[in-house]
Amino acid sequence: MVNITSVKNDPMAYQYHPRDISWLAFNARVLQEARDPSVPTEWKLRFLSIFSSNLDEFFRVRVAGLKRAAAFKEKTTQKSFYDAPDAILKKINSLILKQQKTFDKTWRKVRVEMAEQHIHLLQAKELTDDQRAQIEQIYREKIEPHVIPVILAKDKPLPKLRDRVLYLGITLKIKKDTDFAMIEVPAEKAGRFHILKNDVRTDLILLEEIIISMLPDIFRHLPYETFSAASFKITRDAELDLDNDITISLAEKIRKGIKKRGDGSPTRLSYDWKMNTELLQLLVEKLKLTSEDSKVPGGSIHNFKDFMKFPAVFSAEDAIHKKDPLLLPSLKSPISKTILQRDLLFSFPYQSFRPVIDLLREAATDPEVTAIKITAYRLSAQSHIISALVAAARNGKKVTAVLELRARFDEENNLHWKNILENAGVTVLTGPDDKKVHAKLCLITKQTDTKTVQYGFASTGNFNEDTAQLYGDHLLMTAHPGIMADMEVIFTALEKPDKNLNVMLKKCGLLLLAPVSLRSSLEKLIDFEIEEAGKGHKAHIIIKCNSLSDRKLIDKLYQAAQAGVQIQMIVRGIYCALNRVNFKKKIEAISIVDEILEHSRILYFYHKGKEQMYVSSADWMPR
């Protein structure tokens, strides 16, 4: 038996699931949903789309990072497989190929289900004469202006291929001669899905199939006799390379970084396995892909993420049904009056996000409200939150918004909102240079005739009315004096970036903050349960989060399990912990993957019967 002391002194005494291998296991669970017979057909399409979109981001971020780490070759740090990027990349490539086969097999089954429901996704070779006439009309009216064929040659550079954009690789033949060309599929401009007229059933065709059917017309000025096409796409490294120039602002650095993001190195080539081998080799050479890079053969359809927008053609029993969220009947305006009397805990998407927007709108026009302070990480494309903040500023309130410009893939959106807010007179802060502001907080100050009162809210998820319909999150509205005082400390610290941020944040008494007090507080809470288990008393921990990859906290959970603490975990995504034979209590862990994306973080500690419960915006990750 490994004793607790050895675990404390040697963090490598236990092993861990590699983070990226664990993430692939999560995405496999998403794919599993598309294979579940009880899942409606439209939802199966949705899960296939989510799987594809997830994988795109995985290659843009995680695989790209591993490739950079492997190139750096700091082999002295590679103590185990967990730390060896080369070995992990090989394992990833192996798992990806297996998952792609499962994906293709699943899609074929879903396609059969669709046909049984009289929904047919046609290929160019299946078209009737009448359908070809329809196709030609659609092509002439909507597609032709956006189709730009490019002849490929071995002695010429490959045109710049855009990240996650679909292309057709075309084989052109005349007698014994073979040439190649490519066409970018203009899905953004012409739409990916097109419905054909049919009184008996629903016929659809993909944009790329329309282009394939028109290849003889597209190349009519050239003497080729036969044409064939295979789809492909590349995924690029999406790391935001920020300039080190201290003379320019963070916003300007991010603007420059966004422009350069499209030039990232390719991390994956996905292609139709029927692609001409010479054409495939040409692409591999031009893209400078090595044997270590991911070259993933698949079916004829790529960029499956577009299927999130598949037309609403399914019958009621096979369609996705949006459930109307509950709106608390007792919650009447003014909402602030209710909050000053009692706390309100919301569960999205089961309850409506509207009270959050209404509270901010109410504050914007309340003559007694003097200030609103809020953090923002990911906002809706048409944000009601921003609208309320603009209204507040125009009504003379002092509005401060801490806008995280480095929120991955939301940088451009947040730069846009920064301009909107600043033009309205809002003070926009972008946080410290070396840390992201991931907290989800809002503080509202009201001045009555007799006193100053504060109320606000804290959330496990973003202040985003769109994702609030899809993500499972919790939001607490409160006027608790201790929480309000801590929020004031946090916003004051963020308003003074030249001061020692950590020293200022340590003044918080109730809120646990990373990287200041969260880890140490969690360790103390776990240690308390370990001590109780050692006395033979009840000891119980429940953790719900998105990801568990922080080794120090995993080691602390190992200590607790070995001591006999009952540990239950609900972890949607990355899960790096293992169960060992010497644990007195096995760590029980489940992952919930369903139509609602589980996003809330909730922590429970029995604490000798004085139960401690926390809601959090932080996952258990080293970041």
C-alpha cells in the first residue's frame, strides 16, 4: 500500500489519463449519442455535427499545441507518456482514424433512417433529368458567381487554403493525360443545403454536389473529356500569436493576431478516401505535411459542422423540439426589490435567462442606481446584455465592463463590443496582461435617501442569452453583504492594473479566486474530509465540473480516496484521474452527454455535517 506521505512527496507516484486522450474519449461519447436508437434522427444529425465541430477545435488548439511542443523538443521534461507530445500525437492519430470509421458508419445508418422518413440527400450521379434542370437553375441564380476554379500544377504554389473551409479536388482527364484543379465550395455565400421540388418526398442536395454536377459546364472552355471530384478541407493552428511590442495596446495586438491566424500551419487534412492518389500526394506535398501530421480519410461529406443548420424537414417525432423555459411567476418588477429580500438561484436552460436581462434593463433606468460593474467573456452576437449596459451609460450611470479580449475564438466579437461600449461612454477594462478574467460577476450599486445598497449576480456560465438556451448553468442573484464586498474588491483590483493584483484580491473573504485562493481553499476542504475519514467519521465530496486535469488536485483526491472519503464526480469532458487498487473508496465518476450541454460547476463537501456548497465558473485545470 502506498501511504499518504509518499503521495505528498512524489506527485508522480500515481498516473493520470493524458488530457488529450481523455478529451477524445469525451468526443467519442458525443458520437455515441448519434448511435443511440432512442435518439430522434434530427438530434443524431446534431450530435454528428457537434462531434465534427469539436474535432475541428481540438486540432486547431490542442493538436497544434502538441506539435509545437514536440518541435521544441524539451525532452528533459518528458518524464512519462503523459508529458511526451510525440507519443501523444501518435496515439491521437490512431484514435482519430478509428473514430472517423465509426463516424462514417454512423452517418450511413442515419442516412438510411432519413430515407425511411422520405428524406433523401442526393448525390450528383442520382439526379433525374427534371432534377438536373432544377440544379442548373439554382446554380445559375445562386452559385455560379461564387465558383472560382483553379488549375493545380506541380511547379506552382498551392493557392492559400482557408481554415475549415470545404474544397473540391477535381481530376480532369483527356485521353491519357490527367490534370488537377480545385474549387472552394462557397457555403457561406450560397448555402450548403438546397431543397428540390418533389411532391412525394423531401429531396435535398448539398452545394458541393451541385458544383460536381456542373463540372462539364464549369470547364467547358477546356478540352477535358471526364471529370471527377473529391471533397477535402484543412484545419490550421489557431494559436493567437500576440505581438510583444509594449507600445501598442492589447486590443491592437489581438487585431493583428486575428489577421495572422489564417496563416497557421496545417494540423489536419481531411479528405474523401476516393480522392485520386496523385492529387492527394500533390496536396500533401504542397501543404508540407509530414508522416506525423494527421491525414484523415473519410466519406464524401466533410465539414459536417454545417449540419447544425440542416433544414427543418423532419416529422414531429424525429425533430428537435425546443422546450420553453420556465419564468418564475413570483418574480415581478422591480426584480431588485425581490433580491434585496432574498436570494434567487436560476438553473438554465430550464428557467428563462430573461430575468438577468430585465434586471440590467431595470437598473439602466432606475434613478437610484448609480453604478453597474460587470465581467464579460463570451457574449451573444445580438447581445441584450450589451444593449442594457449602453442604455445605462446613456442614462448617466457609471458603467464598467471588464471585457476579456482573449476569449478564444470570441476575440473579434469582443473587440466589436468594446467599440460599442466605449462609444456609449462605458469604461471598458481588458484585465491584467498575464491573466484572463474568466469570472462571471455583476455588481449594481443603488443610492437611496438613507443608504447605499448593493446587489448583483454570479454565474457558472457566460452572460449569453443564446448559450443560456443550450448550456446547463446556474446563476445566483443576491444582495449578500459579504459577497457584494468581495465583488467590490475584485472590480477595484481590476480597475488598478498597476497595483499588486494578488495582494488586493486576498482581501476577499467569501469568494474563492484563482489563482489567489481557490486551489489552497479546495485543498483545505479536501484535507478536512480526509481528517474526518481518518477518525472513522462520514466524509463525502461531490464535484460537478467540465474538466478535471489539474494533477495537484487529482493527487489530493487520490489521498482522499485512499483515506476512505466517498468521492462522486460528474465530469462532462476531460477526466484525467484513475482509480487505484489501494483506494479504500473508489472514485465514482460519470459523464453526462445529452441534448443540454452540462456546463455548471458545483462543489459539495459534507464538512462534519455543516455541509459546504459552492457554485463556480472554474474547472479543475492548471490554467
